[in-house]
Amino acid sequence: MKHLTIIVPEGQNNLESIVGPYNIFTRANEYWKESGRKSLFEIELAGISTEVEFYDDLFSVKPQTDISAISNTDLIIIPSLNHNYHKAVKGNRELIDWIRKQYKAGAEVASICTGAFLLATSGLLDGKSCSTHWSAADNFRNMFPKVDIQPDKLITDEDGIYTNGGAYSFLNLMIYLIEKYYGRQIAILCSKVFQIEMDRQSQSAFIIFNGQKMHEDEMVHQAQAYIEDHVHEKLSVKQLASRFSVSRRQFDRRFIEATGNTPFEYLQRVKVEAAKKQLEAGRKTVTETMYEVGYSDASAFRRVFKEITSLSPVEYRNRYNKDTVV
């Protein structure tokens, strides 16, 4: 029998990402046994305290065992953390060391949402791709520059390490892991019972782009503000560089260093975010929206919109505009 360890970090504030994996893997075990086999996983909650409290002490979790009592495990699930990332990491050093040791001994590791901060602190993500909640991506990028953060992705899978996007998207990661360990049929059963969409790969449609502002380059701050204030205009990177009296090459370099995007990518993301808001709330057509955000080529607008959101403008409007849904 394999061993699954769902860890219960200190300073937790997300109960769902502990209870959810426990419930789904327990149900998968039941389906596995119905076919005449023994449980595939022994599931155990483990931590470094006898009790961890959640939501202003309204709930609590009592880990079944201390991590020091687990010499070997096959799969580790790291739940999401609170948003005081430095404090969360500092209070869980013992867990981080244990995860590193177990991975090197052959265990696979899956992090949920901001649990990626704890996993990244172990060094196991250095040089690898990683996803986390899109709203935490800038903080993550600043704290862990050696990790290839990919907030558009819902799930990453590399060398026995799995990460996923934010909030309740951990349900998709659980179905992904169920299929890996139990097979497609049991994954389908679990997806139907828990009503989780299978094979979802992106969290792009959920991202709210606010711009990467956590840097100290004042020129880039001014350029970002100018782009956002002139979203209806057709701007070029050459014009922007000239406006701030720097060469195109220097403008590109400083913008990438500060934001992680090229100026052209940033322009596109700002325009698409403005278009998303209009498609969500307004009664304008996709064509009218396209002109409002400075595009005149319909095919180019559709292509960029889909690259960033994973949906076409029509699909996005149909999904999120209240009047269209009704």
C-alpha cells in the first residue's frame, strides 16, 4: 500500500485544501476497493503540532501524526498558506526540510495554490516551472527568481512535482492525481461525484491583470501608468520609448527587468483586461469593444484575446456577461 501525507502547516488559513484532498482520495480508495483490490493509499494528515486552528479559531485540524514519525511516504500534498508568505515560510522550516528529504528519497510532491511558496523555499522548484494563484504571482516571482512561475497554467507536472493555480482549482489537481494513480475510469467517477470539470488546463480566464507594480524603476512605473491611461489609443513601443527619452533597446530591457513582460506584452495585457471588463458588464458588441481598446484588426484582436484568456472574445462574453447568460 502506498502512503499519502497531507501536511498541516503552521499558520494555516485554508481548511478546504486539506479537507478536499482527504475526501477525494478517500472516495477514490473506495472505488478502488469495489473492484476487489485493497486500498491504494493509506491517507494520513501530518504536521508538527497536535492541533492547528483556522479562521479565527472557528475550526481546527488535529493531525493524526507528527512528520517525525513518517520515515517514508509516496505522495505529499501541501495545502495553500495564508498570504503572509514570509511568516508562513518562517514558521514551517521543519516541514520544509522534511519535504525536501522525502522528495530526495523518492516521494512525489503536490502543492496547492500558495502552498507553492512553502515548496519553493525547499529549493525543489529551482529551475522548474510552477503555478500558483495568479494574484500571488508577483510576490512569488520576487521571492523565488530561480523558479519559472507560470500563473496562466492550472497545473504543472515536472519530475514528480505538481503545482496548481489558486483557490478551488485544487479540485482539478486532485482529479489529475487520481487519474495518474488510480486510472482514468476512477478519475471520471470522482469528477462526476464531486462535479469537477476534467482536463481543465488553464486559469487564464480568471486572471485579473493589475500590472506588475512591485518594482522600483520609476520610469517603468510612469510608462505603465501612461499605457493604462491611454488604453483606447493605438500605442507603439517605439513611441513609448521616445516619450521617456530612452532607446527602444533600453526601454525593453528595463521594462522586462521590472515587470517580467516586454512592453508589447504589457500593452496587450492591459488592452485585453479593459476589453474583458467591457465584455462582462456592457452591452457593446465584440467589434465595438475591439475599437474601444485600440484594435482595428479583428483577427489580431481575437488571436491576442485568446492567447491571454484561453477563450475567444465571444466565448468570454457568453460566459461572463450577465445579459448574455440570461
